[in-house]
Amino acid sequence: MRLTLHTFLTLDGVMQAPGDADEDRDGGFAHGGWSFPYGDEDFGAAMTGWLGRASAFLLGRKTYEIFSGHWPRVTDPADPIASRLNALPKYIASSTLASADWHNSSLLGEDIAAEVARLKELPGDELQVHGSGELAQTLIEHDLIDEYRLLHFPLHLGSGKKLFRDGARPAGLRLISTSATSTGVIITAYTPAGSPRYGSYALPGES
């Protein structure tokens, strides 16, 4: 399976608590729910399209707890998002959970990088990661992401957890698609492109 990472970002790179005020208040974060005003049909179509490609999900603890508290309550079999999340396998990266009771969920072992590499060898289309900021750091560090799907929302917050944090491994990316919603969300997809390339705009002879 290909591993695809789906993340909501502000223009200053914040990914913390996009969906609800109490989703993640770590560090005194007071801006939870910042993505909600920008949801529209374009946004929904993008998410539904991506979910349709999923063969399994890989989630961090916080995202698992948020999802498992919400999506099992959506019981309409025609719901294109709930039906996928509730039915497909879900693999949970956590050092604190003792069990994962949501249907078709299982906990990974302590060596997350090795466990994810094993999952990627399984047959299927996409192993999808949604949110899961701490897990994303491990995946970036170990170069396990095959495609980044980033949704850039038109606001900046000035604080909060970021996807690409200080000390992250440098890497280049190649843009493979871009679109925009009616509310101004820029949806981009990137694949890894090796190490960054460097150069200079200095004219010949300039120091």
C-alpha cells in the first residue's frame, strides 16, 4: 500500500486542533476549530474522493480517540466517509492505549517505523493517515510518506503545533496537483523528491 498523509494547515503551518475547540489544548492553544468555517462542497468532494481510495487507516492516539468518539455514531451506510472509516482496518500508533475497541482496529507495536514499513508491504491501494501530528513526525523522520495531501486554509494563528517542525529532516517535494475551494482552501498534493537542491542568485564575481 502507498502511505498518504492528509493534513489541514494554516498559512503559517499550524495543524493543531482544526476541528474543535477542545480537540487539542496542549501549550494553551486557544484556536481550536479554525478549519470549520471553510467547509463547503468542494472541500467535502475532495475528502470523499480521497477516502474512496483508502484500503486501511493509520492513526495516532489523539486522532483515533477523536474519530472513534464520532464516526461510529454516524450509522448511515450511504455516508461516504463514515462507511469507510467504520468498516476498513485501522492501525493505531500509541504507547499509552491498552486496547482499541472501534470495529476493525488494532494497536501497533513499539517500533512504529518498522510496523508501518510492514503495513506498506500489505496488498491494497492506500494506507491513509489523517491528522495524527505526532505520528506524522515519525513518518517524516523515517521517509515513509509516499504522498502529502495538504489543505492550506486562508488564516494564520501565530502559535500551535506544525507539520514540519524545527529539526525535521530536510527534503524536497514535487507538486503533482493543486486546486482551490470556493472558501479559499488551497488543496495540494506532493510526492517526495529527494534531498533539497541549493544554488545562488549572486552574479558571477559577487561574494
